Amino acid sequence: MTAVLASGRLVAVLQAARPDRSDAGFVTSPADHLDLDHHGIPGDRHHGATRRAGAREPWLPRGTVLRNDRQLSALCPDELAEIAASLAIEALLPQWIGGNLAVEGLPGFSQIAPGSRLAIGGAWGGRGRFDGKAVLRVEAYNSPCRLSGRAIAAATGRPELEFSFVKAAARLRGVVLSVDLPGRIAPGDAVVVLKPMQG
């Protein structure tokens, strides 16, 4: 029997506005759908089977090649609104901080346990066999960084937000994902959270 934790809905999908590795390539833009393969979103700056170690892995030499556990970034609109209120800005758009998916209806979204799966699409609701479009694995909480703060500062014209974002977004920054089952996903698709498999 499948252990369903919660159900929500995909409200936006986004991909890199520019596929380069510069700060400008970090920003995403809304799309009608995403065609995921086993390496993420083709053409996106985070697409690939591997990635290079950086500031998030201080115990490794920078540039060490690792399995890509950061193929997509998912965010929750309610959590973005909470961050925006803390920063005293009208709204925090997911594209400003490199989001690929916006998912509503899942309280405590950023605290979904690593190893959980997001089963996207279909009418199965977590019962029986999956009849949806794609399955993504939750790899980790996505810790806030100054790169995101810098993008918010640029979008709002408030330079101080580069630093204050990191504190305001603590425990609310969303999760990073990898692709277990590729497919086409789009706004309106159901999202079923499956708990991590044991043993």
C-alpha cells in the first residue's frame, strides 16, 4: 500500500530564461509545460546527471564532480508570501529565485522529508497504480543563499535584500529535486507526496 502524506497542485512551471551559468542564467521564466528527462529540464542551467561541488559542500574540493541532486527547485506560494511579508515587499515571484515548480496545498512544504516523492499528474490520488506524468525525488531542503537575495534585490531595486533574504527565507526556501520518472508536467497537475520508502 502506498503511503500518501498529502496532496496538492502544481500552479506554475518555470525554466531558465537564459541557459548560461552566470547569475543572469539563475532567473527562470514561466512556461506552459516542462518536458522532464532523467537529468531534469533540457536547456536549464541545472540539467545534467552530474554537478560540481561548491559552497554547499565545504568538505569537498570545489569543482569535485557529484551526482546531480539539484536538477529542479520547487517552491510553495504560501511560503513565498511569508518571505515577502518579512522583507516588506509586495510579492516574491518564484522566477526571481530560480524556481522551477510552484506547488500549492501542501502545508510545511519546505519541510518535506528527503527521500519523499512528488508524483505529478493523473487521477489516482495515491491509490492503486500511478497514472500520472512524472515522479520527482525530494533530495534536500534548499538553503537560502545570497545569489537568490541578489536576484530579489535587482528585481525590487532594494540592495539590502541581498543579505536580509537569507534570514527571512530560513525554513521556507523550498526543496531541490531529482527526476525518478520523466514526463511532461504542467500547471493544474495534481501533486501527491509519497513518504520515503523504508528498508
